[in-house]
Amino acid sequence: MGIVAGLDSSSAFTRIVVCDTETGAVLRQGYAPHPQPTAEPDGGANPHETDPQAWLLSLGEAAGGGLLEGVQAIGVSAQQHGLLPLDPQGGLVRPALVGNDKRGQVAAAELIEAYGGRQSWVEAVGSVPHAAQPVAKLAWLARTDPEAARRIAVLMSPHDWLVWQLLCRPARRTTDRGGASGTGYWSAATGTWRPDLVELALGHRALLPEVLGPADAAGTTPEGLLISAGTGETMAAALGLGLGPGDAVVSLGASGSVMAVHHEAVSEPGGLVTSLADATGMHLPVVNTSNAVRALRGTAELLGTDLEGLSELALKSTPGAHGLVLLPYLEGERTPNLPHSAGTLSGLRRDSMKPEHLARAAFEGMLCGLVDALDVLRSRGVEIRRVFLLGAAAELPAVQAAAPGLFGTQVVVPAPADYAALGAARQAAWALGVAQGTLAPHTPPVWPAPAAQIFEPGEEFPAWQGVRQQYIATREQIHPGAF
């Protein structure tokens, strides 16, 4: 029996799981929040930038008390879209820019135009720049802090930097396919960096990490601890969930996202698909929506209740919400590309103007918006046989009742767990097995599937497909040709 660890350094905390290499059983766990950032001179804290030493401090705290005793290998997962701009000696030019930093919105738009439009970016790297991506962060830095931008010589993501620190800052710097695919300057289709796009954004080229294979080791610490390639949180969570071809994940946050495992890179001419790579050698095409649970929360506030109360109300109605259709474009929409649109409630009649029907329309509208995203992937040849539903809203009975029929597939709601940390541990076990000659480099260790609730479309499937068609007809009437 071997023992490995997986650590997930998110935007707010570090979680560590210590697992048995053969069974994936969690033996020990650790947790620590990142230390609070130092206040700015005006008394506030900058939410967009952070000292990455905080990540190391929380890692040390989470690993305290002998948590890593006996561990033979460690995998690292970390927040995506973060950027560490370094000088030639590896020092920070300025604090790390965190993943959810959206200050680069204007810079992203300028990059799109400078490279010839959305289609040109799709052909180059399989995605169109958006504010959170590192390529947009570089362009933003070049516009707002040109002196710092000129001093940037090396680019790293959070998981790259943590792996580098664990290995005592060697001359060799590494990343993995998953992390590289989210930068905006690496192509999942060709598996190559695009330094010309770094130059377009930053004004000059910079050193980029070596991209390791899924089962490769980044190195070994002086104490003999193997460090695997590491990856981004999304890819680590997919590995922790045990996703394979035919599986999709629908994430229910304020906004929504749909991703699926596919055997090749997927792109869409309008840039609706972000072509990511996963942590196993496959691909993870992603489609994002601007609205998901925010539509439920807005409706709940309107009706003077909470999400649980909204779910109870919705279940008093019937599929189709008595003719009410909600297009949930409350913050504009990315899929379809309607950034300046607003939400629409259609089908109002005297007998439909009841709280339960509005509640039902909110759930159906949110889920139909996510089916639109699923259909974008299906239209590009991605097979979807099973949908994993993630997020606290996945536990709501109204979501569980409607999702299988609207998605047209089996729906899996996994039990809450640290899936990104588990995926990092599974990657560590894989790299360790390859190093010891007990595992093949193209097959990750087989760990049991997570505990989950399973929901099938059932006898009401035709009725739910009628709901879907009602939604499409309303969308086409109000936003003709949206897709």
C-alpha cells in the first residue's frame, strides 16, 4: 500500500487529502484558510491581487500535525486563470493576479480586435479572450502598469508556482496541459504555446513553463517526495469525479458552466466553446452561461422566500409552468451571445399569475439555458450520456425533478467532497505508479466512483421535451437567430 496526498489551493483556502494509492480511500484531511491580505493605504484590501506567500502559509498550516507522514507523492491543484508575473530571477514583478480578476474586460476586447476577431482566436487557441484569462491580464498590465510589464520575464499559473516552490525553485519550470489550456496562449488542438500571443498582449515575449504529460512527474524534493505535474481546479475535479467520455458536468453557481470529456479539441466559430485540455490526455470543452442560480435567487427575492421555499413552490406547479416561460438573461448572456439583453417573462395570463407558476418558470428557465449550452457541445459532435450536476442548488428537489427530463440524460448528483483535492491525489498516485513501473502512462489508477444520487428521465420525458420546445420557441421569437 502506498500513500499520496492531493492539495487544492483555491482562492480562499488550502485543502489536503491523504489517500491510499490502491483504493483512493481518504486516510487524513487538512484545511486552512489563506491569511487575510494586507490592507491597502486607503484602508481596504485589493481583491484582485494577492501575495502568493499566503498560499504557502496556509499549505503549511493545513499540513500540520504530521498530516503528510508517510506520503510518497503529492499532486497540486490550484485556482485557474491566476497569473504570477515574474522577473528573470523568479521574483514577483507585482502581486499575483487572482483568477476572478475582471479588470481586463476592455483589454480582452482590444485583443480580440487586434488579432482579427473572434474567429481568428478560435483558430489559434480554441477560445476567445475574456477578462479573467491570463492573456487579458497581460494586456491589462501592459496598459495600466507598463513599467512593471516591461520587467516581466517569466509567466506562471498558481499551480505551476506552487509545484516550483515545493521543488525548491529549480531552474526547470513546468505546467500541465490543463493549466496551459486556460491561459489564452496555448492551443489544446496543437498542444503548443503561442508566444506570439503573449507578445501581442504584453509587448514582448516571456519564458513559459514546460508542458508535462498527464502522468509525468515535475520532480522530486530533496527528501524524496515525488511531485506530479499538477493541474487547474476544473481539471482536478474532473479527475476526482472519475469523468470519462460521454460524461458532462453542469455547474450551478450564480452563473453556469457546462463541460464534457471528449477525445479531441472542440471549437465553435463564434467562440461559445472554450477548448480546454483535461488532466488525462483528453479534452474538456466548456460552455459558460452568465445566468444560473442568480435567476433563482432573483425570483425568490421577488416572491419573498429563499431557494428552498422557491423549490417547494415550484413543485406545486406542473411542467410548463402553466404557460410561463422565463428567459433568464438577467446579466446579459454569453450563451447565446447576447451581452446586452435582459431577462424576459412570457406567457402571462390571469390563471398563470400565481407564485408557484413563476417559481416553476424560474427553475425551467435556468435549466433550459443550461440545455442550450449542452446543445452547443452536442452540435460539435460531443456525445453526452450522463450529466453530473454540481453546486448547492443541485440538492434542490425542483432541480432534481426537472433536470433529467430537460437534459434528456441520466443525472448524477455526487455527494459533497473535495473533488479537486481528490483529483490531485489521484494524479499523484498515477505519477508514482508510473515512476515505480506499476501503472501505464496512459491509464490513471482506477478509484471507486463517488457516492451519488442518480436520477433518470422517466415517464414524464415527453412532457419535459415539450417544455424545452416551448422555451426554444419563446427564445426564437424574442431573440431570433440567437444561435
